[in-house]
Amino acid sequence: MSQYALRIEGLRKTYGGTGAQPPKEALKGVDLMIPAGSIFGLLGPNGAGKSTLINILAGLVTKSSGKVEIWGFDQDVNPRQSRAAIGVMPQELNLDPFFTPRGALDVQAGLYGVPRRDRKTAEILDLIGLSDKADAYARSLSGGMRRRLLLGKALVHTPHILVLDEPTAGVDIELRQMLWRNVRKLNKEGMTIILTTHYLEEAEEMCDEIAIINHGEKIAQDATVKLLSRLDAKTLVITPDAAWQGDLPSIPHVDAKRRGDATLSFSYRRGEVDVDDILDAVRGAGVRIRDVATEEADLEDVFLALTSGAHAT
């Protein structure tokens, strides 16, 4: 096994192209390397190509061209082994309402060819907090319980890689916290996690490395810390000693604003402006400074800059 859990080279997928309808290229030559043992974020706006990529990994969609290697197995050469190396928790609640959680996990394990003696049904039910609902019909479970069951189904064959497709969309805080506890536990035991989410604060907190795709193309990939550092935007927040109604100083390359809480904000790029120049200008405008704080760019700033066509420096 190499240092990469997943290697994707030149991945393309084109849909349609019949009659007057032009073909749609959902993936345009994506290259992606995901380190083994990492928690990896795959981010992008709606329609970026994330779901197509995940469905190709899961074997649900046939790629148009390119190479996909899952846990060292080429998807074209060893389709069964590559499929067995990955588990996918989908967005959609696609559960049979007449199966119990215990029955659903057993059937799923059987589909993967896991011998009955090697199945971990009870262990998985305990992990996802459904031991007390093991024999209740799925139709009687709450939405949060059904989502937990989807996680359990993705784990029945003990995959090396777990893909979580928008796992916390529409769930409550308690379920979200339980899910992240389980993810950290599985990752600590050696499982590689691939996460797609619209909650950027989750990706910032959870992921070691992040890739951003847009319009079917990968536009960035880096360690989370390094990705955040690509924007050198910073904001200096000054609290005046007393209510101050004077004119905000005009400082080159600085966006000065009043905030509703009576503080003054000065947004700038560290490569263009020295903070001492801001402080001198503020004092020169007659402001007596009681407190100073700074705000750094977060993942949302990076995401918006990249997907809107701006270039992070």
C-alpha cells in the first residue's frame, strides 16, 4: 500500500449529448491524491462535480476517461477489490422501511460477501447508538437515527476509506457531535475519511487537508493550515475609549468601516499595509484607543475567493 489511499488522474465524466442537447462535462480532468490515514475535505459549490466524483468512486457511475486507484487497486483492473476498500455514506436516506437496523446491516454485509462469523453487526449498532433500536423497523426510526444507520451500512465490510457525503445536512447538534466523535475514533484506528460538507467551519475543524473543485475542475488542494494562509487578508478591530463620531481616516489599501457595536474595523492585506500605519492614522484622527483585536481569514473567505474566480495569493 502506498502513502495514498486514493489516486485519481485525469478523471473525466461527460453526460448527455443526444439530439439538440449538448453534452455536459461534469468532471474535466480531475487529479487528486488523498493521503492514507487523513481526514480529507472535498469542497465545492452545488453542481461543482462532487457527487459525480463520489458516485464514480462508489461504482455507481461509469467514468468517461481517467484513472481511479482505491487503496492501491485500479478500478478498471480490480473492480471488486477497489469497491471493497471503500464505504460511502450517501446524502439520501435510501433505506428499506421494512428492514430493522440489524437486518439492514446483515443484508449489506452479505452483499459484500462478509461471512456471518466475521460480521460486526452488534459492534456497529453500538457505535452508531442504535443497539436499543436493533429490531425496530426502519420506518419507525427518526430522521437522525436513519442517518446513523446509513453510516453503519457504510462500515459493514470494514473499509479502508470512508466517504461521508454531506453527513450533517439537516441534523441536530447532538447527532452532529456523535457523528464527529465516531469519525475521529475511526480515523484514529487508521481509517481514511473523505468528507464533503457545506458547513465550512466543520471542514476547517476536522480536515487535515482540503481540495476545492468548481465547474468540474480542481482549483486548489493543500493542507488546511496552508490553504488558510493563502489569503493574507486581516482585519484590525479597534475599540475607542469613548463614543467617537469623527470621520474615519483614509488609508491607502485599507477598507475602514464602523460596526454596530461602536468598534472600528480596518481590513487590509499584510503584504500591502503595515499595521503601525493604521494605528498612526487612527490616533491622528483623534481616536483614543481602548482595545485592539485582530481577525484572520477563515476557510469561508478562501472558498469564496477561489470559487468566485478571485486568486488567493
